[in-house]
Amino acid sequence: MTTTSMGIVCAIGALLVSDCIDTTNAAPPAFSDQTVAAGVQTTHTGSGLYYGMLAGGAAGDFNNDGYQDLYVISGASTPDRLYINNGNGTFTDQAAAWGIDGLHRGASATVGDYNNDGFLDLFVTSFGPAASSPAPGMNRLYKNNAGASFTDVAALAGVNTSDADEPNGLGAVFGDYDLDGDLDLYVTGWFGLPNINEPESYFNDGNHLYQNNGDGTFTNVTAASGTASTETHGFTACFADMNGDRYPEIMICGDYETSAYLSNNTDGTFTDDAVLAGIVPDPATNAMGMTLGDINRDGLMDWYVSSINGNRLFINQGSHTYNEISQTAGVNLGGWGWGALMMDMNHDQHLDLLETNGWFDTGCNGCDAYPNHPSYLWMNNGDMTFTDTAAASGFAHTGQGRGMISLDYDNDGDQDVVILSWQEDLMLLRNDLAGPDTNWLRVFLDTSANDRLAPDGFGAKVVATTGGVTQSGIICGKGSYLSASEFSAHFGLGSSAVIDELLIEWPNGVVTTMNNVAINQTLTVVAGAPGDCNGDGAIDTADLGILIAAFGSSTLIADINGDGTVDTADLGQLIANFGT
């Protein structure tokens, strides 16, 4: 049941938000094209490999100066770009200075501090140098050298090959699936053998899970973990805890009705619960891109999947079950969908949806052309329905959109958008949100003091409560198509003057609680050292009591050394840190 009176939206029910929000004064979104002014004008020059499905990139603060930088895969004929943020609304391409300007057939990029040295690294799927034929074993892991350059260590790390038989590998994402404090890697593959003209019928060996060994190398654990998806023609993947047990699932968008939903069994293995989740069988879905967020503010992450005139909005019901509401929500028809984002673009405390799309006539059976099709900006009406306001908001992008990135490149509190297009220009759309009732909070996490937590808080949940409205976000390598956004938790706060309570639910079960937090700031929350079991920032008798109560168990909060048992070794480490 939904009631509306004088701008007050009150939605009740399992699918709907549980609060009444005054939407009368919600500011309209407004965007402006800043591509040229910001100095990020570049054109994708990819070849026809993968039927024109490519154009990827990623955002991240690669030099730790507090501003988001931008990595753009240019294609086979043009060097990749590394746009370092100048802090004044402009960027400078420093790809050559950082050593990543070689020509190659790049596909996608994702960001994460895989070696836990405090600097963000880049993983790039690639089909090899532009001067030679596409070949397997060409993926790149760019290790960040203290914020000054990158070195490709993919072969040394064991992640250069995602398919031993042929060039493969599209999407990629970092995440800590085993909660051991370092970032693992999942890579999707779309191609397969033997018949490229009938892709829905062939075997695909390009979807792989790599476990981080903690020494700069990875082990392919696809078979042992039960994540082999040989029938999945994977485009996009994401690590995210979807059932509240802190262990992240792996969701994979697959073409030809082959998506996978790998629920984490918490013992290093996974079970494909795609049927239980209701994402297969679904003959209308050629899943390509995805985005996550808590649309109905019930604390569970919901899942939006882009497709070909058949997008899906899965509302999380818990226990790996979902209700699909895209048609009633008005977000099911989005052209030939690729990249997708879920953000509060006008700070009215409701998550909005964005999608880019496009295709061209390649002569393949059933491939209708989508020339100059506009990207979508679906604004949340507050009652679980959405209205496309792209044209009215200046969100003006048409053409062959593929990847999509959200980042606050000018540090003004609202999220800006980058759209990456196949054989077309990149577009940077600045969010020019202004006016009253547009307050916000942007949260980053610092886990450098605790090696039992993944770098930058990957896997943590951030919960903000203001005036009785509770919003939740997760820190993860968000899996839009071929691209990765900044990994902050961003909250629109409307007219709220203060955040009553901010919770950081760390993946080990520790909870940091902050009260009366100031609005309109970018906040970095630092995790406590090992032994801070209650998350209050001090290691004292309260933590000792928690450890003693958990003695002999496998409770993550008190398992300080991560060996699976709370014992004298953990007690010794807590005592060593006592008083800090």
C-alpha cells in the first residue's frame, strides 16, 4: 500500500520503503558536460574484437592525494589514459610517466590494493599487444609503486591467464571472499569453444576465482571452490554480502540466460543458487552490467541488472531470495543495456538508477541496431517507481555507451558520472546539484591498522541514520560493465542537519559506532587494531571480556590471528596490544 499527501510519500510493504519522506522540495538533478574543460577528452579506438562490446575504465585515488583519478582503456590504436586529478576540476594524462601507455587490446579494469601496501593497484583484462593477434595470457596486474608509477606483475602473480585456450576475459573484480584480510580476484569470460557463431551452445573456460596468497601471488581455486561456471558467458561480476552473514557472494551477469549467483558457504566454497534467487531461467535476460544498493532501506542489498530491453530489478528478501519488480518500477526498458549505476543523485535519501546502452548492426541474427539511443537517468519517486529525467537534467549522452563510472571528482559531495563508449568519445558529466535540502555524507574506510581486514574496508557495511531514516551502503569493487567506480559509501541526507548514528559493520563482525556526525563532509573512518573487539577504538578490559566469552569458538570478532579458533594465541596478541 502506498499513500501520498502533499508531497509526502509513505510506502508500506515488503517491497517498499518503510519511511515517510517529504519529496516536495527534492532538488532536481542537473548535469553538465565537462569532458573538454576537465581535460579528459579521448576517443576509444577498439577493434571489432568481441563484436564491439568493449570500452572500460576505473576510478581510484592512485597517488593518495584525496582526489579520485581516472584510468581509461583506449583500445588497440591509442595508448590508455591515466588521468591524474589536479585537485582543481581538471586532470592531466600521466600514463606515459606511470609506465602504462603501451598499445594493447584492453577490455576492462578494476581497482584494489591487492598487496596491502596502502596504494591502489589496477587489474586489466587484455587480449595482448595491438601489433599481434589476440592471444591468451595477456591480462595485466599493475602494481602501484608508492603512488608514482605502475609495474605489470600479472605473470609473476599468476593472474595473467584467465583462459588457457584462447583470448578471453571481460569483467573483473576484487573482493575478500574468505575474510582473511587480503583481496581475491574474480575474472569473467564470455568466449568459448568450439563454435563462435553459436555462443549460447559452447563451453566457456574463462570464469575464474583467484585466491590471494598474501605474498603477492594468487592461486586459481575455481575448481576447489565450486565456482566453475563453464556455461556462463560472463560479462560482469561483483563480490557482495547479500544475506547478512558478512561473507560475500559472487554474482555474475551472463549472456544467453547464463547468469550465476554463487552463494558463499563460509568454508571457501560456493553454491550456485541462481534458481533459488530467481535470476534463471529467464528468457528475457541477456545480462550484461549490474549495480547494487539498498533501494528499500531494509538493510539488504538489492540488485539491478542491465540487459537488452529486459532489465531486472531484484529486491532482496533475505536467504538468497528476491522479488523482481522492474516492470512495475518502470526501469525494465533501457535499450541495449550495458553499464549501470545506483546512486542518490539529488540527495533526497532515495537511490536512483542510471544506465547506458547502444549497439550497431553487425549482421548477426537478431541484432537490431540501437543508433544514438540515449542513456537513462531514472529518478526514484520515493514509492519504488522511477521516472526517466535524463533529457530534463542535462544528462545528455547518446551513442555506443559501454562502461559507466561514478566518482566525486571535484570533491563537492555529489556523484559525477563518466560514460565510456565503443569507438566514440568519453563523456564526463558533472553533477551540478545545488540548493537547499541537498546535504550529504561520503565515507571511506582505512584498515591499515588491522591486517585481518581487507584493504580500504572491502566488504564492510556502512549504515547512516538521520531523523528516523536509515540508509545502508557497502564498500566493494562495484561491478558496472567493464568498469569500476570509487569505493565510498555515499549518502544523500536531504534536509538533515546531523547524522544521528553512523555504524561501520566490519567484515569480522566488529561494529564502530559514531554519534552526532557532521554532515557535508568526506569522512575517513579508521578500523581499530587487532584486539579491538567492540570497535570503540581502545583495547581494554571490555575486549578481554569478549575474547574470554568466545574462547574455544571460531567467532570472527575474537579470532585475532585468523587461524579459525579463539585460543591462547589470540589472548597473547590482545594482551600485547592492551592499552593501545
